[in-house]
Amino acid sequence: MKRFKKSTIIPLTLLLYLAAMSVIGFPYYQAGEYLYYFGIIGSTLLAIILLHFLLKKKEKYRKERENNINNKEESQARNSSNNKE
């Protein structure tokens, strides 16, 4: 089974939450407060998009760090086996 990344799950969950809050806040839209209604939705969408890219960047750095650690361990193992010979 494929494991989903945090950079996908968290923003999708927040988008669902935003959709629910948009429905709950719909009376503001009907009352004529368009700027308030769409301003909140727009700013929240911007925050979710920024969060998505920040989490992707964090995952990329984590993967690079894990690869560097694995490469160091492999090279140390090779060096220690060469020293024994």
C-alpha cells in the first residue's frame, strides 16, 4: 500500500476544513459581505498552499539527510573492512 506524504495529507485535510467553514460562513456572503467572505477564503488558501510547499521542502531535506547518513555509514563500513585486510 502506498503511503501518502504529510505534504499532501495535511493540506487536503485543511482544504476540507476550509470547505466546511465556507459553508458555515455562507450567511456572510448572502448578507453582502463579499470582501470579508472571499478575503478569508483567499488568505486561508494562500496559507494552505504555502504550507504545502514548505512541507515538500522539509521532506526533500529530510530525504537528502537520510541519504547522506546512509552513504557515510556505507563508506565507513567499506573503509573498516579495507583496513582489516
